[in-house]
Amino acid sequence: MNGFIGEFFGTMILILLGAGTGAGINLNKTYAKGSGWLFVSLSWGMAVTMGVYVAGVLGSQGHLNPAVTIPYAIFGLLPWHDVVPYLLGQFLGAFVGAALVIIQFRPHFKASPDEAAGNSVGIFATRPAINSPLFNLISEIIATFAFVFILLNLGNFTQGLKPFIVGLLIMVVGTGLGTTTGFALNPARDWGPRLAYTILPVPHKGSGEWGYAWVPMCGPLIGGFIATGLETLLK
């Protein structure tokens, strides 16, 4: 249960702060409307930091991400009996975090009548800058490979200042590699909020764009697997 609780609340905080940033920069009549990519990368990096701190205190390894959990289990870094509680915590936490953002920004959703006004699934989930599915997939594989490979060399990243280092890692992956697809890096971070936007009563909402959702599901899982496998071979 500690694994589930830690992953649930850690991922909830991650999405509450991260998707909150997405709402703030996109929706009408917020103070952050129109902020740039550096602001996005910084905010998501700090959102991950806070999520990892919460998860670590509550008893999990602070993965917050199936692309970390599943490869870690495959290569013996996490017991298999922890996988299902971790994954449930991650996806449910992401959904609840997104639901809280919908509540927080409800007046701004009402003030944003269509996608042209910023009311789109891109507040919560990733979208490609150029729609090219094969290269979008490759982008997610490369970005997640870099993220997980570096993460593996941090050891226990819930301790001391290491969550802050993880946040800096997210920031530099965002600025360096994230500008092509929005750097999902994390299936739960994409699918949980995408589902919340799709099924919850969001004023004036657009499409959930599920035709693209396989990219942020498959790309991070492949990238995480390659990174963890390579790290195992090198050791």
C-alpha cells in the first residue's frame, strides 16, 4: 500500500502543478497567458521535484512514471509485486491531479470558448509540433532514453537534494529535446489527464485526440526499456 499511496499522491501533485501550468499559459484571462517554453520546462521540472519528494516521504521509490516502473521491474530494480500498485497509483493520481486543475480553472475554461482561445487537450496531454507519427515516436524514445539513463545514475533519487536534480533533469530534457512533441516521457502523465479532459465536464472542451495517444504511451516505454537495459549491460 505504501507504494500505491506514494505514487498516487506524488503523481497527483506532479499533474496538479504541471497541468496547472498548461492551463495558465493557454486559457484566457490568466496572469500566465502566453508564457514561453522556458516557463513550461521550468514549471514541469519543479512539478516533478515536488512529486518525487511527496512520493518518497510516503514510501514509494518516487517513479511517478510507468516508463520507469516497468523497465525497473524487467531488469530487477523493482520487485514485480510492486508493479501493479505503482501503475495504479500513477494513472489514478494523474487523473485526480487533472480533475483538480479542471476545478481550479473552471472560470477560465468558461472564458475560453474554443481551441483558438487555448481550450484544448494540450493543456493536459502532449501534442506534436509537427504531426509525423514515426518521428514523433522516435522523439519520445530518444527523450525518454536520455531521461531514464541519467535517472539510473542518480541512485535513490528521493533522498536529500536529488529530487531537485531530477527536476533540473526534466527541465533540460524539456528545453533540449521536448520542443518536438511536448516531452511526455511518461504514459501516465499523458493518458490520465487526457482521459480526465475527455470524460469530465470541461466547459467548451475540444477533442481528446486519442488518435495520437499511442505515441506518448509507446515511445516512453521503449525509451525507458532501452535505457535500463543499456545501464544493466554497462554495469
